[in-house]
Amino acid sequence: MIQLSNEWKFYQDNNGQWQWRKFIANKVVAVSFDGFRSRKECIWNAGQRGYVAPPKKCRYSKVG
């Protein structure tokens, strides 16, 4: 079975508003219809449509 990867792009448009796009197999399959004042709001909106943020990388590791 072939699994196509989801890719999400977050960007600022020409008006300074944050937008998102969802790609599957390098094709746009969904877009935000609204612009958002902050990147955080934009990511939240994408999350309502299936976006899951990748886990943050830990800068420190416990040893011992």
C-alpha cells in the first residue's frame, strides 16, 4: 500500500495575514479561507482541520 504524505505550509500573504495550505503528493488539497493576525491563530485553525504539530525537539537530555 502506498501512503501519501501530508504536508502543511504556513505563510504570510501580501497583506501580512497568516494562511495555511495542505498538500498531498505535492498537490494542494485544502486552503485556509481566512487570513489570521497571528501564526498561532493560523495553526489553531489548521488543527481544527486535521493538522497535528510535530513534537518539539528537546534541547537537553537527561543522562544518568
